Amino acid sequence: MTTAIPLLSVRDLTVEFATRRGKVRAVEQVDISIDRGETLGIVGESGSGKSVTSYAVMRILDRAGRIANGSIVFGGVDLGDVSEVEMRDLRGREISMIFQNPRAALNPIRKVGKQIEDVLLRHAQAARSAVKRKAIDALRRVRIADPEERYHAYPFELSGGMCQRVVIALALACRPQLLIADEPTTGLDVTTQKAVMDLVVELTRERGMSTILITHDLGLAAAYCDRVVVMEKGTVVEAAPSRQIFAAPAHPYTRKLMKATPRLGIGLRDLLPGDSSPPASLASPSPRLRGEGRGEGAFPQAQTRGEAPSPGAQARADLSPQAGRGKAGAPLLAVDNLVKEYPRNSMTGAFAKLLGRNPDEEKPFRAVGGINFTIARGESVGLVGESGCGKSTTSMMVMRLIDKTSGKIEFDGEDIGAIPARQFATQAARKRIQMVFQDATDSLNPRFTAARAIADPLIRLGGIKNGVALRARCEELATEVGLPVALLDRFPHQLSGGQKARVGIARAIALRPKLVILDEPTAALDVSVQAVVLNLLADLKVQLGMSYLFVSHDLNVVRLLCDRVIVMRAGEIVEQGLSDEVLDAPKSDYTRDLIAAIPHPPM
Amino acid sequence: MSVLSDDRGQMSDDGRQMSDVGSLVANDSPAAGSSFSDLRPLTSDFRPLTSDIRPQTSVLHHAVYVIGENPVTGFAFALFLLIAVCAIFGPLVAPYDPLASDTAAAYQSPSAAHWFGTDQLGRDIMSRVITATRLDLAIAVFSVALVLLLGGVSGVMAGFFGGWTDRIVGRLADTIMAFPLFVLAMGIVAALGNTVTNIVIATAIINFPLYARVARAEANVRRHAGFVQAARLTGNSEMRIVLTQILPNVMPIMVVQMSLTMGYAILNAAGLSFIGLGVRPPTAEWGIMVAEGAAEMVSGKWWIAFFPGAALMISVFCFNLLGDGLRDIVDPQRRT
Amino acid sequence: MLTQIGRRLATVIPSVIGVIIVTFLLTRVLPGDTAAYFAGPAASAQAIEEVRKQLGLDKSLPEQFGRYVTDLAHGDLGKSLTTGQSVTADIAARLPASAELTLIGLVIATSIAVPLGALAAVRQGSLVDHACRIITTAGVSLPVFFTGLLLAYVFYYQLGWAAEPLGRLSFLYSPPPTVTGFYLIDSLAARDFELFQAAAAQLVLPAATLAIFSLAPIARMTRASMLSVLASDFVRTARASGLSSGTVIVTYAFRNAMLPVVTTLGMVFSFLLGANVLVEKVFAWPGIGSYAVEALITSDFAPVQGFVLTMAVLYVLLNLAIDLLYGLIDPRIRVEG
């Protein structure tokens, strides 16, 4: 058994790409092997080459790509010797692959049933007379309800989760021996992610298939894989059974990666690599921020109960001294019965009746249906929920980028909800509420340098006209967020993701706002970069005395950064309260499901 | 973009689902309105490298690189310079007076004395061709400038503000587009009269929908972009956003469009002249010269129509190549 | 499906209204005395006054517009000074000639351009690809009237292969009995194969000219669209499933790539209807384009108006047909409609 021949054996693989700047090695001397029935996880951040490796195995590299060296042996056959025609036989029948973004992975103008039939017919898995039945069977096996109906559906008629199931059905239709899943759940909600991964594991186990799961999410790898391979910049740095690698990671990169992954039982500082110090911006890092000692403002509730606060709560308490003391005065932000409706379409009821449509369908769509919450000064509140829950709409309304339908938004005593969004840009209150966007690339004007982007609020609202003063202030801000001053004259396409995020943060804090709304600011960042940015955000909050509304789908991150959390679903608030209480002992079933769906690394 | 940044393994700089198609057709994605939304919006599909300090490349560097890589673009630039020289210095360079007729020397085929031969009135064709460069180019430049101003500005407003502006501009563009464009130009020039000004106006009018649509599409895409939202947060009023954020981003695409339309404008003016709706004789203009030579061509005197026609073709070809080259510089994802 | 057609027809109405208004305005913009233009250069002052009354030019603008529309509703486009007949009758008689020419040109162009563009995209960087790019860039640069002249010069004058560019039929033949107005169809219907050949021979050069003209944008769009689709995620899935390259290219890539090409056809039609005018002049083709041009030279404006209006309405209907075709291919549009 221990000397069984592996199903797939990749030895010394090197892949090169011809680019404008010459040959680039995306993957270098990589050794990977997987046995029959095994689930292997390949973990790495962007640029690690994890996807390229699998593309090389399937031989679907881009035109510019080339296997420069190494061998790939599948089931005893050296894939380097195989002709393209034979390779096509192998693809789909012996080795299958599923990708990210399931809806785009399906032909938009072809019925999904037909797409499955194409694969079945190609690999001679069914005669023409029986192929439709087999296709419907394939749909049933991936737990799609009403498979006979769904056979006739087009991808745009299906939800993302259903599309991914169809893609899985396509991949498994011919019962391949190996399934390669390249970030199959990125972009899916956490509950959908769990459902899809459970399905994949169940189907592969019941057929004794091997699976390669390529992901950046350590938790996912830990929960679903037997063995894990860690890649960094095109090479394998560590490969070991799952339990071993999570219990005792050997390589420093693996350790750094694990440390940086938000999980239970740690504080923000613990995300950073052990030898790094907090951002140089802070004049004198308080020992409290490292989690040493119990500062004032520790959770009174926990103290009265006689328990020690959790490390997370401790760290948070240190970072928001006022939060635990109860509201010292009126809240900074008070949202009262906030509603946002969108009309479904522009037809009037009468016309709709004329065309035989049900007039009830024409009722407006309620994105946000009457919510109430407050944010105290210096407090950090998390707003969580899955897609479509209304959290983004809520944050947009609080930001005054869109208008509410009804309700009240009171900020610092002023009713800002009454001012139309179009006019808000030139109000005095504008500089006191700012935002850090999810997609840093999208939020920066491609024609502005970093300095110009940061200077924008200073010019418009800060009244600084003098070029020298402006530049000085930009440099100050850059230093505060840990952005090297030399990068200020670069354009966004010349900056990395983390650097762009910092520019966005510098711009947001330029005018010393009281409230900053952070809309998934680290969702698009690598986990190690995320660790640094989250710490930066926490430090800035203390330093500048700001409040945060942190919108996210990632409960682990929210637990680290936020004192209180609000859980939304379908435009309503399902639950709200202190982070630890809500996340450790949720009252509502929905929150419970949400938490249960998060794959936890066993650390 | 760093090669390694798109970790899905598709290392192509230009393959990321951006289509040439989008700019010409300007369709809104029908699937975007799907009501199933358990997919988190994937604003960025990939995770950028944590630390890559790339060397800076200015626009000039990039331009030189593109030209170097694609010698055809370089050739187009050279050709453009030649045409510009002819336009500017034309009358000085031409060996003969383009209007001087010499019936004794009529119908001479190309020779040492007359490189392009003479026409039915004994005028030197080469001089006429060179002189005509100025007129044809001027017509093209003015009509393109005019339509950029009218179409570009209204398109940006329509795309950014939406609402009634969008509806009005859309209706205007649709009404013009309802006509086969050359036919409309014919109608306009027929109604207004045969002058160069009217040709310029007619050409501008028939190009209006294209410019308005391209400008509208570009402004519309950016209307919801993050940096526009961010600009609102930093205190920019809507008009200021249009001027400082939207226009500079839209301009490069409009410049590409201008270069491509120059060729079309020249062809349009020549076509109108060919059927007698353009410049009046004895003015030297390529289209009219081809018309004058058309009858003779079938009886063997090919040079009268050939050289002006070739001049037309070469200039339009040059502008098209230039437009393609500019498009490569500005937006490599839309390479043809 | 019927509701969808109905809805599309409804969107056509504003376009037609716009067209009618614009053509009406064009006539009123004529420099000088409109009545004089319509009466003709040789008319006496009294004749001009009569024409003025006849055209209702002495009435107010809204009234004139009302008359104009009523006349249109009756199919009255005015009277041609040169032919003496009603413009409607002239146009009806000459339309089939233009239609036949344009359709044949378009069919030839599409049957060459689409495979060329698709092949160029599939075999990127190959000889076919380079040839395609050269052809498309050059083709877009050629003035259509110049191409026609060159073709006539080379193939008729020099090589003697093609027929004399003097209209639909050589003077030796008389036209077939009218069934559709298309000589090719009508001669076949009359089982006159010699006539069919003669008509086809006359069609070759002008149709080739139009084909060369419309080849470029179609090939260009096909190539661009195919390239884009071939790089898409769902084609990657198809490849990863091991589907044969034939299936991938035809069923998965090509069908999706055709969507923007169909939309481009609308634009191509616009160009073609304009190019038609020029080609008809070069080859003395008795279609409505040359009808309008001849009328222009003699300052006979009613035919010009009628021509512009007819072409516009035709174009609107063509676009409608293209929209419907698109809806047939793309199920996403079907649902919305």
C-alpha cells in the first residue's frame, strides 16, 4: 500500500511564459504527487504558480506558455509523450477540471443539459438515444432540484451556486479518475461554498476519485484535504499531510501564511509575522497593543462575570478604549428605520395588466427594509451578511452616495439623510464621513498618480491650495499608512494590491474623518497583505480617534477588528450585539448557519 | 500588468474577456440583471502580487515600444508625415499650377515631364493630386474636430448623467442612424448646397451617432467606477467629476476614434464629390478628379482617375493603420 | 414571441417618424426658392407660382407637414421632372435592380468574410491571419468607386474577361418577364438560361465591387469576436472537457461569436446602401441610386427626397429584421423581450 504507484506524479516541472519582458518562469522545479482516492490541497497566494501547475497537467496552457522541463506521469502514462488528440480523450474522461466563476464557465447560449450531453457523447459514455436521460441523471447527482426542468435552462437563469453544480456535473459526467478544482468556491457565499465543497467531497469519495483543490484559503484546505502542498513564487516550499502541516508547519513561509490567516482565539497583532513590528507610523507603540497587560476599558461585562476576556476582546478593547465604557454622550451615527426600495421596472400597472403581467410583480424591490442601529464614538461595528443582504446598500446610504427611500440617518447630531446625495459632495459634513473601497484598483483614477489621488480631498475639502504644503501633507499621510514616499508619483497600474489599498486608506483619512466605512477593504488582498492592512487600520483608528463601520462577509476578520457586529439578511437585521457574544453564542439560526459554514483550520 | 499577477494561469496580457466587440456595439450585458445573487460581485478576479516593484514606463516609452514591436505602425507614422508635408507645403512643392490648363498637352500618359500624366484639359495630374491633399485633409480634420466637440461632449454627458440628457442624445443619434449615412450626407449637401462648409457639416452630422455612442459607453462604464464614487467623497461636484475624472479617461479612446474616422471622412467627401455633390470644378480634389477620369478609364486613359484614387487609398490606409497603432498604445486589450 | 415582435415593431415607429420629419425638413432647407427648384430651371414665373400652390408652400409649416404626411400615406412622393412620372412609380420600377445588386454583393462578402475572419482567429499568427488583417485594413481604405473603376479597367478593358459595364443586360438581350424584378430569378423562372448567364455576367463586376467593400468590416468583426470568444471562460471549460476542436470551434465558439457580427450587419447595410449609389454610377446600373444622382444633376429634387425616404425606411426595416434575428440566436434577449 505504501509503495502504490501514485495516480499523478509531477516531477521537476518548470513552466515558462514568453512575455513582453522576455521569458518568465511561472513554475520552477515543482514536485507533486497524488495517490488514488486522495484529496490534495495546493495552497498559495497570488503569483505562487498553483494554477499554472494544473494547467500544465491538463496541457491547456495559454499560447505563450510552455513546459520547459520536467515530467508529468498520469496513471503510468507520461503526458509529455501523448499527442494532442489522445490528450483530448484524457481530458474530461480521465482528468477533469473546474474553475472559478461558474456562470462564465458555461456557454451562455446553450442549454446546460445539452452541454452535459456534449461531454457524454464526446467520450462515448452514452448512445444518442440514452444521452438525455444520462444528462438528467448527472444533474440529479449534483443535487439540482427538478433536473428534468433544469435540463432546459440556460446559465443566466441559474444562480451562481447552481451553475457551479452544473460545472461539477460536467466534470464528473464521465467518471474521471482525477478532478482538479481551481478555486471553485471563490466568489461564492460562505454557505454556498460549504454546500459545493461538501458535494464535491461526497461525490469524489463515493467514486474513489482523487481531487486536487487549488485555493488560497487555508481553512478550506484544512477542512477538506488529506495532504497539503504549499507553493510560493513558483516553487513548492512544503508538502505534508494536512494534520501535520497545520500542527507543526516547518517552512517559514507556511508559518507566515498560517499566522496571517484570521481564525479563532487570536488578536490582530497575532496575524503579523513574529519578527515584524507594528507600522513605523506610530510614535510609540503601546505595549498594550501587543496584548500585554490589561488596560483600562477592558470589557466590563466580562469582568463582572469574573471571566477573563478572550484574547480577541482584549486586543480590541485596547484598541478602542471608549467602547467598553458605554456611550459617553450621543452616538456618532444613528440609523432609524432606514428603507431603500428599487422600482422593479418602469411600466405602469395599467400597461402591465394589458400585457397580461401580474401587477403584484411590479412592486418595488426592498433592498433594505427598515433597519435600526447606532455607532458610538471610537467604536468599530461590523456589518456582515451574504450577497444581496443589503449591507452594501446600507453603507452606500450612510455614505450619502445614494438616497434613502425613507427613514433617518443622523450623524453627529445632524440629519444627513435629508440632504440629497447629489449635493452632499459639497457639504461640510462630507469630510467627516469617508470610505475605503473594496476594489482598490477600481477606486483609483488610472490617470492620477498616488499623490494626486491622496491630494484630492485636501484640495477640494481641505482648502490646501499651496503646492508645497499639499505635497508635504501627502508625504505625511503616506508615512502614516506605511506607503514609501518614493511610490507617490506612481500610477495605479505600477503599484501592487497592498500599495493601492494603502493609497485608498491615506485618501480616506486625509481629512481626519470621524466615521470611516470600510467596504470589504481586504477582500481582494492576499492573506499576508491583509494581515498588515488590518493592523494598520486598527492602529489608525486609535491614533486618529475614528469610528469604523466594517462591511464584510468574512466573520473571522470581523471578529478581530470589530467591537459589535450586525448580521443582515434580505434587507433586515437578523441579530446584533457584541462581537464575541454574537459569534460565540448566536441567537438566530441564520447566524448559526453562517458560522457553521466557515471552514476552520485546525490550529 | 505583471505576468504573474493573474494567477489563473492565463498569462495573456490581452485575453481577459475584454472584447473589441464591446466598444463597437456598446451592448449592456443582459446577464447583469439576474436576480440570483449568491455570487459575491467579483470586482477583481485575481489577487495582485504582494510586493512587486516594477520599473516605471512612461507613455512615451510604451509608445516607442509598441512602434518598435509593430513596424507597420511605424510605417503608418512615416506615411502620415509625408501626407502632412504635402498638405502643408503642397502648392509650393507642386511642379505645375494645378489650375493651369494646356489643351495641347491633354491626355498625356505618365512621362518624365508629367509624372502622373495630364488630364483632359492638359492640367498636370501630379500637381493637382498634391494640391488636393490640403483640401481633402482640411475637410477631414475640420469635420472630425467638429464631431468630436458635438458628439464627444454630448455622449459623455449622456453617459454620465443619464436621464433626460441620455434620452435626448439617444433620440438624436437614433434619428441620424435611421438613415444610411452616405445617403443622409447626400441629402444634407443637396439641401444646403455644394460648398466645402456644407460637406464638413454633413460629415460631422453623419458621424455624430458613432462618437456619441462611443463617448457614452466610455462615460457610462466609468460612471459607476470606484474612483468616481471616491471623487464624490472627496468633495467633487458632478460637473467637476466630468471634467477632471471622466474626460481625461475618455479622451484616449476618442483620439483613436478620431484617427479612424479621418479616413472615413476623406472617403465620404470624395464620394460626395464623385457624384457631383462636393467641391465644384475646377478645384482640385481627389474625388472630383476620379469622377473626371472615370469616363476616360474605360477607354484606356487610366492615369487620370488612377493617381487621385491611389492618393485617396493611401491616405485612408495610413489613417486606419495609425488608428490601429494608437489603439494598441492606448488600450492593448482591444487589439484587432 | 409575437409580443416580442410587436414590441420591436413599436420601437420602429419613432424611427420612421424621425425619418419623415428629417426628410421634410431637408426639403424646406433648400437654398433659394424651393418652388423654383421643384418647378425646374426652365420654368416661367407663373409656372413657379403654380408649383408653389401645388406644393402648398404658401401655407404654414405645420400645414405643409400635414400635407406631406397625407401624401406619403397615399404613397405620393411627388413627380419627377425628368421622367415625368410619379416618383413612387419610378422608385418601384428601379428598386429591384438595386436590391439584386446589393443582396448578391452582401452574400458574396459574407460567404468569404465570415470563414476568413473565423479562420484567422483560430489560426492566430498564421498566414491566413496576416492575410486577413491586410485584406481588412486595405479593404476598409479603398474608395468603393475607385475599386469599381479599377476592376472595370483591369477585367474589362485590359483582360476582356468581364462584360461591358453598361447596366443590367447587354443591349442584345431583353429583360425577362417580371416576377420579382430580380433578373437572375426571373430568367430562371422563364427557363431562359442564356439570359440568366447574360444577367449574371453583368452582375459580376458591380457585385464584386460591393463585396470587396463590405468584406472588410465583416471579416474584421468576425475575427475580433472569435478571438474574444476563444479566450473566454466557457471555451476553456469546453477544452478542459476534452471536446473535439471541431465542436469547440463551431458549436461553442462560432455561434457565440456570431452575435456581434449579426449586429455589425446593420452597420454594414448602412454603408452598403450608400456605396450602392456610387457603384451604380460607375457601372451605369439602373437602380434607385443612379436615379437619385441623375435627378440631382438636373436639380430635380422630388426624386432625391423620395430616394432618401425610401432608403431610410428600408434601412429601418432591415435593422428590425436583424434585431429579430439576433433575438432568435441569443436566448438572453428573448427573455427580456
